[in-house]
Amino acid sequence: MRMFTAFELPDSLKRALGSFQASLKQAIPGPVSWVREENFHITAWFLGETNPNDVACIEARLMDGLEGIAPIEVHLNGFAWMPRANPRVLYIAVKDPRALQDVALKAKDALLEAVPSLTFDKPFLAHVTLGRVKQPTAKLEALLGRLPVETPEFEPLVVQGIGLFESNLSPTGARYRRVALVPLQQHRFIS
């Protein structure tokens, strides 16, 4: 099964992002595959093909690795794209992502304890993907640079935990299913 870890967004924030995405769809004609509103999230780490038998171990290691970390508040701000030349991903950035990055790096260490063969080829970049460009062009790059887009003020996001998700690809787009949720909590009480 294809798996990844991510920070989930509340439905109200997904709706606000969906409204902003709708304004982008009007302004950006062309070959963009837009992420469905229900799929908005902040990816921590992509695990790739994962043995279903490893899920319980991954969840346990994440619980241990994130023990004692309280929920954190982050803010989304600013529409951007990457890479800057030949853009492939259109996204909303996380303002001051340091606290989220700390959680993601601890999660990465826990994942490597659970499945030592994992490799991570990209650094953590706190963002919500809105769309993926199918065919980057100089015309699209120039258009993005001239867009008169004002990013709205989004509600704060209180990150309550990190989810482990299964990703199923289909002709109509990806479908995500959460298979585990590891809560962030200052203290865990064992009775």
C-alpha cells in the first residue's frame, strides 16, 4: 500500500482553501490538476509502498517519538509555486513553520526506527498543495508572476496530531484513507 504521513486540516479550513483555489482556477487557465478539497493536508513524509504489516509498528514508533509534544498552532499565508522556474506545484505556504518542522523531523526519526529501509529524498516543506502543473511552460511561469492574487487571511490551524494515510490512485484522482492518527499531547498518562 502507498503511504504517507500528514497533518490534517479541519473542514472549515479546507472550505476556505477551496474557495481560494476556485479563484485560482479562474485566473490560471491550462494544464493544472487541481487537488480536491477533501484531500487538502500538509504532507510530512511520503513513505511509498509500505508493507501493511508495518503499520502497527509505525504507529507505535510515532507515538513514542512524539511523546510529550503539545499541539501547535500554525498559520497559512501566501500563495506560491515551486520550483520557481518551470513550476510544478501550486501551494499555500505555512508562515513560520519551525514548530511544525520540529514535529515532522521527530516523526521522520520515528519512521526510520520503524522501517529502517525508508529513504526520504525531499526535505520537509510545510505547505498545502492546491494543484500540480501537468506541463510547465514559460507562459504559465510568466502568468504566475503577474497574477494579482491576494491570499486571504486563513483561520489558524491547531495541529492536534499526525496521521498515517493510505493513498489509492485512480483515473479520477487520488483517494486518501487515514489508517492511524497519533495525537500530540503534552503528557500521556498510563493507567
